[in-house]
Amino acid sequence: MAIYPWLKPFSRHIAVQKQATSVAVAEGTNDDSPAQILQTALAGLGGIERFVKPGQTVAIKPNATWAYPPKTASSTDPDFLAAIIQTVQAAGAGRVIVMDHCSIEPGADEALRINGIGQLVKDLGIEHVFPDRFNAPASTYTKIDLPHGQGNQSMGVIKAAAQADVRINLAVAKTHNVTRFTMCLKHMMGFLQQPGLLHTNLEQGIADISTPSAMQAQLHILEAIRVRIPHGMYPTCAGPETDITNPQVVSRRNTVIAGTDPVLIDAYGCINFFGIQPQELTHLLRAHESGCGDLDVEAALADNRIRLFKVGAPLPVEPAVVGATLNATQAPLASKPTAVNIPPSELSGQPAASSAPGGTSYSPSNQVLSSGSLLNTALIPAAVILGGIGLAVLTRMRRRLPKEPTGTPHLPDQKDDSQNEAGRG
Amino acid sequence: MARTRRISTGRSDRLARRMVQWGFLCLFILPLLPMIYKRLAFQTGSDYASWLLPWDPLLALGNLLNRNISALIIGAPLLLLAISLVLGRSFCGWICPLGTVMDLVQPLAFWHKQRVARPNHVNGRRNSRLRYLILVAALGGALLSIKLLGLVDPLVIFTRAATAGIANLLGSRQAFERGGLTYFSMLFIAILVLEFWQPRFWCRHLCPQGALLSLVSRFSLLNRRVSAACSNCSLCRQACPMDAILQDEHDTDYSDCTLCLECESACPVRGTSFGFGGLALAVWKPSGQPAPSGKTNRRQGEYIASASILPGQGLSRRQFLQGLGALAAGLAIMPITHLEKRPSPLRPPGALPETDFLNVCITCQECIRVCPTRGLQAAFLQTGLSGIGMPVLVPRLGGCSLGVSCSQLCEQVCPVNAIQPVSQQQLKIGTAHVDQSTCLAWDQGVKCLVCVEACQYHAAIPYQGRVTIDVNKCVGCGFCESGCPVPGSAIHVFPPDKLTI
């Protein structure tokens, strides 16, 4: 929960008094669908109605920037996104806009085609804004003030996000090559006009964009159904691996964390998914220092600001479990391969393993077409051409027609000529 | 009454020709439209190869002479030559998009009526033979390099100008994008300016494509026939935009006639008609006596087959030497090009070795049009005089996404195969190099590493907060350079032979 600086000393009291739960963690099993786990988390938080009032405009920001298939923990799972969209619509939202700045190669079209989100928004008929390098006119963005920003005082963001009443941040828990791990805080960069520019002062920048402003998200949801965990030489933000093909890279955790405090969500994720202390992540520390939220997971668990829920279990888990969770974090939980539960149809589109350097496991669609789709349009000029040729031929024929009955070709000429001369005379 | 009928016939003729010309113009511009759409609507999407260049007989001949067999397209150019054999240079009058644009510009030259009234033949001059010399130079030069051919081929000029016009009109982001493109659209504009000097000036005097077609079209099967009703009023000669009507109004130079039908509608006695007949090798032989029909000066006569206008027979010693000179000039283009010391640029993926690329690229700039990241740009003077207009990769504007999101569009559209198909594994455009004095990570210890995130090849490696480049993995795609937050970029891609660390 974001707190105004002068309220900072009292923040815990306010949090406890105003909202009993600021973060709800829902854990399921491999049998539970993403939608079920999501609903459990939202119910634990007090329902989506707490955030979305009827008629409001809701901006949902999934991770749509990576061109890797679903279930690789690279981008948001389309099923998961569909679940949140339908939930928000059921709560009576006036407009739902899905948006993400696709700043990573190969750009929005290709990324959306491969990660399945493009098809999803098309199927659901949802408004969407997916700017990338080319498809975004300047009017896509607007500049907002960050009154509490310490490194940045203003920021260009997607206009639809700044104008929305409610912003829902739909992050994926995974490793990152610059900030080590990326969860809710880092994911907010997808609202920005130029995410690359934030890199000049990345940690403070990430903290700044989560301070209270026109782009602050009201609800953060961390998707940890599949988590990309550190493996190999250096961490990757995305890749073709799945929890089936490379369980040492992608771990199946079946967890969804929803909440209003991104720092607390990220801190919980650090401990439980990646086995590090939240203070080790500089951007988390900076965000905490900027007053974006609380880092102390243990205290939050103690006073029920973080509550754990099991999918299917009606009652919340008692805080007594907390200690065990924290102790277990020193050794990361073993990944849970789920070969049994995933139907083969879901695997068909996935690559067998990580491929050569460059790692493209899909066929580029961006090809010079064989002009086939232009041929229909080409019929119009072709018809004009044929019409012109026909007109020329018809003109010739009409000029010859009077000649035929006379038999001799010179007669009509002479007649015409005499008329012509008469006209001149 | 006769007068009104004559005018109406002329109108329908002209309308027919305009319809065909507009139709073909739209047809040839159609594959370029996605570029307009993408720039106006800020969209990405498919591109199409040109529909014009595959029909180019001059280019096909150039590819043949340059032993560029893999790029050789035979069918369509042969079909065009066959059409020229049957229908004369109707390509120039009815199809050629450059000619269409000239005809569109022509009415603006309102003072031309007086100028046309004194055609060249009256002064005893003929259309310039310069276009044949240009043809010889272009085709002779093609033995070594088809650079000159690409410069003077009207279809390439039109393709280039259309791309340049689109790119310049629809807001290019960087001045770089305008340089080479604008330079080449100058040639197009010059042709249009010459149109104000004389109708179809380019076609009459300079066009090598027309010269090539007229080698065939002088045997044209579709002929202009003037009946004995001709009164020698020379109105047809004044109407002819190509100055193709010879001293005697009955005779036509089929190497010039574009079958525009202007003479037919201009004829006051309706004595001119077009039809199939072996008149291409015939001349009008007057029988001597004027016809006994009043005031008009009519002459009886007939067309008689003649061998005197067969090609080659009229070739004088002087013309032969001129041809040899043109051949030598064409052949000299390549050695002169290589005298120049040029900085080595980043070429498109799979481009031929630099010396070959300079000889083969005809600067049609199709690759620049279709590049999905707009990283390919037309060089202006950055790569020297001989590299003007040729594609260079400017990583700051956009990297090469071959294999990532692009299936090498530049190779697919290249009409001369100056860009060879290359797989992602074989790709090597250059090598990135980090400028440690400006890099945020090296210079200021900032954890930036945008280049690491952008790298598709895992060649930018973060080590203790700094970034280093694995030279073996780096292919020089340039995404690191396009993403770098430092003004002017702190990471640069250098050509393979230029990298010195």
C-alpha cells in the first residue's frame, strides 16, 4: 500500500485498521486452473468489487512483450488474463482496456501472435493498446507528474492508463538479467512511454513509478503459476522452456498473489519463490524507502496483512504456518513437474527444448507475401485497364462501321472531307 | 458535324489511353501502398515485392550480361518484348508508369502548343540517338557492373522515386532517411522538368529502356496507315508527342511511335488509321500526280516494301565509333568506382562481399522500403560517392531482426540478388563494441544493461555490473545500439573488417 510520506510512521496502523488484508496469497495444485487460483486470491482480498466499481474504466496490464508461447513463464498466461478480464467485466466495469508497451524485439504484432494474448483480446473483443516502436503515434502517450518521485518528477505513460479509473498490474514472477528478479514493481514499467530511459537509474526509477501518481496501480496481481527461476550462466527474462521441458528453469508453483502493496508482494515472492531476502533486491529496497510499501513479510504475516489461502478450502490458513514458510525459504522448493496434468494439446505449440543462440523457436510470420492478398484489390485497376483497351477497340470499330456498306474505303473520307471543307468555307 | 465527330473520337481515344495508363499506374503503386498505410496509421504489417521490376527487359538483359543468372527472370521480359513486336512501343505510351507521370505533368506546360508546331523534322533534325548510346553503355557496363543500368533504367527510377516520395512525404524520423532517397528522386524530378522543355523529352532522347524496345518495335505488326486522302496538312506531326512521323506524313518511325493515337484524332480528313499490316518495313511511294479533287493537295501513292530502314544498315562510321565510345564509358564505370577510398559500411544481412555488392546493387531501394525495423537506410555520402543510394544498416534507427521476426525481406525483394539468403546461424553483419567512456555501466556504475536485455544472441554478457561483448556470438544485429539510453548510443556496431579493440 502506498503511503504519503508524512503518514509513513503510521502506515502500519492505517493498513491494519482500514484494510484487514493487503496481500492475499492463493496456493493451488496442478489440478486447479489459473482462474480458480485467481478467484481464491481475489476472494481472500475481499473480492474484485473492492477495487472495481460499476461503470469504471479499468486498465489491465499483462506482460505481453515476449514472443514466447504460453506456459513458458515469459508472458502472462492467456487463460489467466481471460480470467481476470471476465472477473472485472462481471464486476460491472464500464470499459476494460488491456495494454502493455511491447518494447522488446520483435515488436507487438509478433509477440502477441506467439504468446497468445493477441488472439485472446481479439476473441474477447476487448479494447487493447499495445504500442511498440512503430505502431504508436505520439498521441498514444501522455506525460504525468510523479509528485513523490525522488529520481524522476515526470514520466511519459500510456494515455489510456493514466485516464483509467482503476489500473490492475498483472505481473509474472521470473528472473531478470538486470534487476535479478522481476515481479510487480518492475512490471509497472510496461505503462511507460520509454522504458529504456528508466534504465539510466533503474532501481530508483522503478521505485518512483510506484509512488502515488496518476499511473499508480490499485491492484497488483502476481502470477506465479509457473515461475522462471535462476539457472545457468545468467538469468533470462524469457525463453522457450516450460516446466515440462526444463523444470530447472521454469518451476511450477500454482500460486497467485493479489494485493494492494507491490513491495510486500515482491518481498513475499523473493522469500518464497527465489529464496533470497527482499533487502537483496535494490529496487525493492528503494521502493520501500520511497514509501511505496512494506518490506517486512514476517510482521505482515503476523498482523494478517498477508494471508494465505488454499484453493478449495473455505477458511483462511492460520498465521501459524508463517514461520515454517520463512524457514523453508533458505532452500528453494523443488520444482514440481506436472507431466501428467497438462494435456498434449497444450504442449503441441511448444518447443522441445531451448534452441541455438538466438533462441527463436517459432517461424517468423513477417514475410513478403506472394501478392495473393493484393490480387483482389488489383482487380480494380485491372478492370480500368481492360475498360480502356475495350474503349479504344470499340472506337476503332465504330469508326469503321460506316465504311462497310459503301464497299470502297475512300468514299466516306471524301464525304467527310467535303463537309469539312464546307465548314471551313 | 464532321468536326464534332472528330473531336468526340479523339476524346474517347484519349480517355481510353488515360484509363489504361491510370490502371497500370495504380497497379504498380499497389504493392507500395502498405508502406503508406503503415506510416500513416502507425501499423506494422506485410510488405510486397514490386510488380514492376520483374517485367523489366533491360534489367533482365543486364542480369544476363552480368552473369547474374540466379536473379534472371526471363518470362515476363520476353513477354514484354513480344508485345513490343506486335504492338510496337505501346509499353511506353500506355503502360510505363514514368511515361504516365510525364503525361500527367504535360498539360501544365501551357506554352507547348507553339513549340510543338515546329517539330524537329521540319528543321531537318531527328530524335536524338543518345538513347542508343546510353543503352550500349548500360549494357556494356553490365558486363562488369550493373550500377549504371540501375541509374538510368526508367522502371527503377520510378520505383525509387515512389519509395522516396512516400518516405519523404510521410514523415521520416531522421534526416538520414531522407539523404539517399531524396538524391535519387532528383533524377525523377529532373525528368519531369525536362518534360516542360519538350514533350516526352526523356523518352525521345535518353531512355535506354525505350531504346531497347525500339530495337524490336521497328518491326511492329500494328501499323499506322495513312490513306490517299491525306492533304499533307502536317497536323498529325504537330500532335505527335514522340515526333515519330517522318518527312512524308505517310511514313512513321516505329522505333519512336508509342501508338498513343493522337495523330489519328488530329487528322482532319480522317485518313489516319491503325491496323495490322506489314507496313513497318514499307515506305510511302507517291505516284506523282496530285489528285484531281479541287483545292486540296492530294497525292496518290502506295506503300512499298523497303529494305532501307532495316536496323544496322544506316549505321555510319561515326555512329559506330560513338557506340564504341559508349561501350568503353560503360565498362569504365566499375574501375572508377573502385578507385575511390570508401569507409566500409554495414550492409544488409547476407549482402555480397563489398566489392561485388557495389557492382551488383542497382539502388532500386526495395530492401529499404520493406525493412520491417526501418534499420536499412539509403546512404547519401556516408559511404562515398559510389555508394550513394545503396542500403546500409543504421542500427541506431533499427536493428536487423532476421530470424527473430523477419524472414529476410530484403533478400526476397532484391531483383539482382545482391542480398543472398542467409540463415540466422550464418548471420554476421558486424560486431558490437562498447564505448566504455560513455557507457552508463562502465562510466558511472549504473545498472543499465539495456543492451543485455535487447540482445537476442546472448552476446552481451553482464559481468560484475559491466557489459562485455562475446565477439564470437555477436552477429551485429544492432538491437543493443538502437536501445541504448545514452544519447548517440554507447554501443556501436562496426563492420567485421573494421573492428579494432
